[in-house]
Amino acid sequence: MKIKCIVIDDEPIARKGIAEYISDIEFLELKGQGENALAANKLLNQGEIDLMFLDIQMPKMTGLEFLKTLQKPPMVIFTTAYSEYAIQGYELDVIDYLVKPISFERFLKACNKAKDLFELKLKGKSDALHNESYFFIRCEDRMEKIMYNDLLYVEAMENYVIFYTEKEKYISYLTLKAVEGYLPTDKFLKTHKSFIVSVSKVESISGDDILIKGKSIPISRTLKEEVTNTLVAGKFLKR
């Protein structure tokens, strides 16, 4: 999973340089750029952002002032020409403080720190989910409770998602991507652009299909190696 980031700096050349650095790091994904705090606020409100590269000296509002206004800020790496603000930056729990001109080596080091923290947060979310035994989905005018242990597989159908359980199926106005992001990755596995299966419910694998409760579920070519390794690796008995 890539870290979604934005670059906020009032200098176009600085924004371009950081954007080029980001493009060279495979675990980063640039989602937008802006020249001041107002642009940053707009970008943060448009979608989930994991990391913000934030300049300090900007017109109308400094990066420090802007960061203090955010109730739930993303991870932040300050990029500035002024080293005297470093202590204030660290008091705001920023990941790192980069002084311009920024070398790629120093930039990568800061990004690796952000990656480590990002992965810890993901693990924390996953662990929290593992401690739950159920979740709710909306089905028309009802909120239906689904037990993780009862869920067999999930199928995308146009603008809806169908949850197949041991007893019945439920249709909800969701995307498969949203469902994939919520389900614990050690219990559920995406096998196809339209299917997610419960690992513990898989009965057999035959060619490009998985069998669960008599239902053949396809495995896409692009996911076949990952699916096979997840289901079989270390669990295949040989003579």
C-alpha cells in the first residue's frame, strides 16, 4: 500500500523538486500540490492523505500555524530554508525537519521514517479489527450484523457488493475497494477484481478457481501467484 502525500510550498521550484523526489520513491504516491495553507486545507478535505511535505514560511499563515489548526493532521515532514524552527516542529510531532537545499539521500531517510510509522499504524488498525468478531453493513433501510466467522466471500456486482454468509446473502451499496480496506488481511484475500474470499472457508483450488461451499470463485492471472502463496505456502504436504 502506497503512502498518499501532498506537497505544500509557496516556491514552484521547491514543489517541483520534492515532487520529482516523490516520483522516485516506490512507496510514495503524490496526490496534489499547493502554495499555501488554504490550498493544503482544500487538499486534505478532498480525500485521505497520509503524509504532508510542508514548508514553514508561507504567505498568510505559516506551516507551523497551519499545522496547529488541524485536529487530525497526517504525518508531516517540514521542508524549509530556516533551521531555527526545528524545535517547534518536533514539539508538534512531525516526522522530520528537512532544511533546503534537500539532498535525495536526506529526503529518502525522512521518507523511510514515515514509512515505518505508517506501517505501525496499519498494524495497529489491523490488530484492532482482529479483536472484533463482527461488523455492520447497511441493507436498504436496515443495519445488518455480519460475523467474521460466518462470512464466506464477497462479490462486487455493478454499484453494489454482495456478502455471502453461512446462512444467507446481503446486498449493500458499497465498493469492493472499501470492503477490502476494512477486512483483516490475514483472514480475507482478494482473488479477483470482483471477489474477496475468507481464507478459512476455502475448500479446494483447481486451476484458476477456488471452491467455497460449492461455489467456484475465479482467480485472476495477476493475483494467482499471491493467492496461491497465501493459501498454500508452508501448508502443502508432500511425500
